[in-house]
Amino acid sequence: MAEESVLTDDFLRQLINVGEVDILVGLPTHNNATTIGPVVQAIQAGILRSFPRERAAIINADGGSRDGTPEVVTGASIDDTRYKSGVYALRTLHSISTQYARTPQSGAALRTILAAAELLRAKACAVISPESVSIGPEWIDHLIRPIYKNGFDFVAPLYRRNKFEGLLMRNLLYPMTRAIYGAKVREPYASEFGFSARLGSQFLKQEIWSHEAGETGPEMLLTMFALAGGYRLQQTFLGTKAHVDHGSRDLVPAMRQTVGALFWSLDPSFPKWSAVTGSQAISTEGCEHEVTLEAVRVNRKRLYEMFRSGIAELDPVLSSIVSAATLAELQRIAGLAEDDFRYPAELWAKTVYEFAAAYHTSVMSRDHVIQALAPLYRGRMFTFLLENRDATAEKVENNVELLCQEFERLKPYLLELWNSGK
């Protein structure tokens, strides 16, 4: 039984009235009224088309919206979707909303969805971002069917990306996750994913929810938990994921959610990942990767300048995190002219591993470790943009593969740092 303290009394009563379900789709929201309507309709259509005989529920975990988001979710008419799709379900499709807090917290949102799924004994679940405006009904089938019909425990998405999108994923999250856990999961941090009842219940029981990583990066931790736990994983191609423009977002919060969670996961899973060598492909449905080449404007000069200023300003901090040899090399490339600047793959992999080891030993506040990595990552971004400026899709993929291989080759270096306590 899920922890009842996670669920409000009113929400608990609503869940009890539903009974049990086969399929559950979770929607974590906060002030998403402008985008949530079409997303809910796509979810409804996906359930109607692919699971017309199954008992299903949409669970909206809301972080204190003030724009009527929950009302849009619960008020979305299934009759309209039935009329448009021409498909009629043989079961009731429940739609329930609960406010888990007055401010958005990704950990609390996912925990609420997991607890609801456990209480309803849902066999297969998916979580969908309320900002996925390009979602189609087929996404529900792609994320849930491998679990419901084929016995997988976790389904990660694959997206069609521009060659200059997803840079943090391509340059750090994917290469390091692949090297650490030995599985080629290309989107280890995802806003859309599927999970089984078995995986959801076990993850819910973990002692992570009071830690910062569990509060800010639970999606990343769920992927790491599935990888370390030997669960059956699949990735499935969803197509283009359109982005909602939020203006210029700060890099550091994004790194806390992703890199911070990845670094944090290394401690409890050390016995598993320390024995892993190389990497293996996982079951994949559809394209493993698809790159588009449309022009995207990026201020490379600003990235270069922020890297240089970061190296200069953070010298005392960096000297506590990276080795003397790495720091000397970072200072050397910071002195290069913009046209000559490169942050090589080997140096980047060593840098990331030294930061992971410093996070492990807590040489300083772990949050300060993540913050100090941000300007260095900008230097790597600059290099990736420059190397792939005129690259074909195949060349971009080849460059990503070479970086992944470098992370795998240098994994013994991370283990050496880890075991020495440095």
C-alpha cells in the first residue's frame, strides 16, 4: 500500500471510488492552462485507440496552479475526443486532479503519481509533460504498450532533434550514463516515459524523497534506478518534441535536476556500476536517433567568454575539485583565441569524472560543485557547436559516438578517483 501521507484525504477518496485500473497516465502540472488542453485530448485519444477495453485513469498532480489548469484537465470532455477519433471505449476513463503543494516540486509530483498508481494497482503507467504540444495519440501506445503487452519495466523516449538541441544530453548525460551503467539509453532524463507497476512500487519505497536530488531530479533517478536494478528497458521513438518558449532559462537549475541527480545516484549504486564495462544497446522501437539540420541561432561568442571568465573567477574553487593537470589544461585552453579554442573530448570526460568524484567526497557544498561545472560545460558547448557547424546528421552522430567512447575508455579513471577518495 502506498504511503497515505503522500495523498490528501480528498484525493484518496477519489482514488478509492475509482477502484482499480489497468492503465494510468500521470500529468504533473503548474500553470499550464495554455497548453494542457490539446495534451489531455491526445492522451484521451491514445487511450481510446490503443486500450479501449482497459480500465484507465488520468492523474493530474498539480503544484498550485492559479490559471485553472486542473479544471481544464478534469473538464476535458471525453465525448469530444470520442467523436473526433471515432473510437468508443468499453470502460470509463477517469480523470482526477489533486494539488500536492502550493509550489511546483517535481519530486512531490512524481511521488504523488507513483502512490496513486500503486493504490489503483495500475499495471502500466506513463508520465506526460503538460508542455508536450506536439504529442499525438500514438505516444500513449508507444510508451505503455511495451509495458502492458511485452513485459518491459521502463520505456524511455527518443525524439527527433535539431543538431543543436539537447546539448546537455549529448555532451554529458547520455555519454556518462552510458559509460556508468553500460546501457545506451539516449534520453536518461525525460519528461515523457513509461513504467511498470513493479518498477513504480519499488522506486516509491526508496529513501530519496527528502534529498535534494529526489526533490528536483526524480525523473533522472528513476532511469538510474531502473538501470542499476536490472529492470527490462526499452526506448521508443516518439517523433518531434516541440518546445514551449520560456525565454532564457538559467543553466544551473537544469544541471541540478540532471547532472546533480546523476552524480547523486552513483553512491547507492556503486556496487552495480563499478563492475560494468563497455556498453550494450537496449531494445529500441523506431529510429534510434533522427537529426534535423535547420539553422538555429546560438551566441557562440558568449559561451566562449563565459567559459574564460568562469576559469578566471573560479580558480580557487576549481583547484579543490579537479586535478592540477586538468586545471592547468583548462587554463591553457582558456587562453586560446576564439578561433583556436577547443575543449577536447578526453579533457571534457576527465573534467566530468573529477567533478563526479568531488561531488562524491563532498569537498565542498555539492551544489557549489554543480554550479562550478556550468561555465566549463559552456566551453564544451562552444566546441560542439563549432565542430558540428557544417556537419551532416551522420557526422553529428559520429561525433556523439566518439565522445561516448571516450567516457567509456576513461571510466577506470573515475573508479581510481572514487576508490582513492579524491
